[in-house]
Amino acid sequence: MAAFQSPKGTRDFYPDQMALRRHVENIWRKASVDCGFDEIEGPTFEHLSLFTAKSGPGIVSELFSFRRAGGSDDYALRPEFTPTLARMAAARAGTLSVPTKWFAIPLHFRAERPQRGRLREFVQWNVDLLGSEGAAADCDVIACAALALERLGLQPTDVRFRLAHRGASAAVLTAAGVAGEHIGEAFELLDRRDKLSPEEFQTRAVKLGLDAAAQKRFAAIAGTKLPVSASMNDVAASLGVDADVLAPLAELSEKLNSLGLSDWCQWDFGIVRGLAYYTGTVFEVHECAGKERAIAGGGRYDGLVELFGGPKMPAIGFGMGDVVLGLVLADKGLLPKDGGLLLPRPDVFLISDGSDAAEKALPKLVMQIRRAGLHARHSWKATKNVGKLLSDAGKCRARSALILGAEMADGAVAIKDLDGGGQRVVPLGEVVTTLLAMTTANTSNPSKEI
RNA sequence: GCGGUCGUAGCUCAGUAGGUAGAGCAUCGGGUUGUGAUCCUGAGGGUCGCGGGUUCAAAUCCCGUCGAUCGCCCCA
């Protein structure tokens, strides 16, 4: 066994796993671009203070932080992308178009104990829309997430966006008897209700000044889940508030309906999101049966850019990690068991019969074909057994095999279509054009992309 | 940071009172028949996660440690 292991909570990506990772990343990237977001990237590590500025000193124990030998500055590997995004936005705030739509697919690092769905190094897709308030902006990023999930093969029966709105939830809690100064604690209680014992829940509820009736109401609110297409009057009625208190939800509902996203979404008044900085819409994406951790989470954080030294700039965004998503996709059979099936297919695999003429011609031909922009591989084996070599061509899923054999005497080679099975003899001078023609005829195959 | 389970070749596993490691697949090579194959044949690869202890002797028992996994804490 190896003397060295990969560090705790990290992964090695061999070609098969890397192909799976790229498959997901490519879909994320394409969905982002199609939705009008521009890709950005920042440093893998930042000044430690950037992270403590947002999350407080307590965050340090969750970070991989370090100081250069002999240096005096403290750094940390980024545990999330939002501070970097906010820093970048603040620095260019004066020149950014409105709205500014950015996405990133960075690696993140967190010094936590690994668990199912949670590692110390992971990829997280971040999508953010800056400079625009309102439901249209909120729904724009939600739509982008939904588009990617749909392209990954998921359906509204597989995953669900659980949405809430901090303002609306606060109004509902107030109506339920929570005093204004206790709203923060009430959110915390709402968020943690499933983890607490009934006794603990009650103790905390009493601290919020809730009597028995109000506690019951509170619990009912926490468990309220409704379709976003439900009428606001019905939603208001089931929560015991006036419909005008739910105005933010009404706007969201209208936009989601018009975007055809209602099936993907539901109201869930138990969704709070732990982050103190969220100011409006908040949401999480979960597997419908409640398996796994949240696939994605996000919301509106209008004070964030200001927190990092910029102007007041409304913002909505979300993050989606590769770990939980990968588990869900695997559960649903939406990833090939053999990641090798996602590796790029060679357009041609060259085989030599071992004769001098073939051995000499092969490398030249390979280079010619590659210069033409095609993916060419060739056997490195010593054997001249055409059957064994063709089997190699099949293993790497080549589209065609080019056999340099007896036909060389006539200045020609055999090209076998490994998908269709046909074979023809082609003069050396026409090899590249023939292969190009075969490839363009095959552009429908998705594995050809990127 | 705290508890439960687990750790033998690249993969799936066997290894049966403790007696100094095995199979299938995969990989690599040779041979035969010009075509993804069959057949024949050979090889490499593990100090049994690592370290210590008990013993004449440990993959097997004990302790520690590292890693994986499940739960708690946390969850940006």
C-alpha cells in the first residue's frame, strides 16, 4: 500500500472521475453562459481577515489558514467564494453594468470533519446577480440553477427548490406573537427545530415569549410547505396573516409561474439559511425524498458588498457543490457507472501491421491528423495482432480505426468505422479529408463537445 | 472536537483453533488465424493502512495512530 495517502477529506481524480467532474462542470458552465452570466475567478487563498470580516473570528477554526515562513500576513484557503466576489465587486463598483451577472466554478477548502456529502475540498458553482432588486432578479438565478439541474437529467419529481423570504417570514412570526427584538432568535429556532428535542424546543420558545398557543402556531409555520402556484390568499390563510404581508412572495410566485418553474419550487417557511446576512429571498435545493444534504443554497444579501467596502449594492446568488449533487445524480442513475464513458472519444485509432513502410508512415499520419484538429491515438503495443489492436481501439471508444497494412503497397490504408462497422480503402492523400467528413457526420454525439 | 462500524493486489473478495498470503477480473508480454474475437502461454503487482505490544510464530489477539463511513457539533 502507498506510503502516502491523500489528505483527509480530499479526492484523487483519475481519468474516469475527472470525466464525471467535467461533465457536471461543463453543464454548470453552459447553463450559466446561456443565462447570460460571465465567468470570473479569484485567488485560491485570501487574507484571513476577508473571511473573519464576514463570519467573525469563530470561522478561523473551520479554515485552512497559514502564514508564510518568515512572513507576518495571515492567509486562508477560501472556504467559499462570496467574500472574493464581494471584494471584486466592491473594487469595480463604479464601472459595473447593471445588473452584473457573474458565475464561478472554484475549488473550496474547509477544515471540517468529512461526512457523507461533505468533504474538505470540493467544487462549488457560484452564480450571482448584482445591482438589481426584486423578484425578477431572484428568479433569474433560480432559473439558471433549474436549467442546469434539468440538463443533468433531474426532474421536479427528483429535486425541489424550497423558498422563503426573510421579510415575509418575519411578518408571519410577528403575527404569531414573536416580539420584534426576538425575530433573530426565532429564525434560529425555525432553522434548528428538527434538531431539537421537544423539551429544548419548548424551552427556547418560552424564551421568545411564546405561550402554548403561540408555540403551536410557531411549529405549524415551521412545517408549512405549499406550492408556489397556490393563491396568496390561501397561503395567507394557512399562516394566519393578511395577504398583503406576503407581497414579496406574490411577486416571486408570479415570476416563477411565468418562467415555467412552479413545478420546481415550493414555499417552505422552515427555510431560514443560517447566514445572518441574508435579507430577502432565501432558498435551498433538496432531493424530494429528503435524502442527502442540501444540493444548493442561496438567497438575497443586499448588504454584502457594502460589508466589504463597496457601495450599497443589492445582490442575489447561490452556491451548488459537486459532492451532494454527485451523490444525488448517482442515486438516480443519472451518471454512467463507468466514468470512462464520458471521456472524449478519439476520432481515429491508428494500427500498424509492423512493416517498415507502416511504421514509418504512422507517426507522420498521426501528426497530420492532429494538425487537422482531430483526436488521434495509436497503439503503443509491440504485437502485430490486428484483432488485439482493434480491441484496444474499441476500449478507448475510438470512432474509427485506421489500419496501415498490405494496402500500403498501393499507397493506401484501410479505415474501419468502429461504430457502423463498415470499412474502406483510402489513398494516403485522402485520409485527413475522409476522417474530417466522417467526424462532421457524427457531430450529433454529445461526447464530442468540449 | 465527541461516539459507532470498517481498512488483505488497480477492482470485487477468500484466507476457517495465530504457523511467515490466494482467486476472479483488470494490467503487461509471447504465440496462432488480417479485423473489435476465440484459443494457447508467461509475467508483474500486496512488508495484509501505519506503528507498537503479546507470542517460538500475528493478516488473524491487544493498544495507539492514519484513513473511510454513519451519527453529534457545524454547515458559509
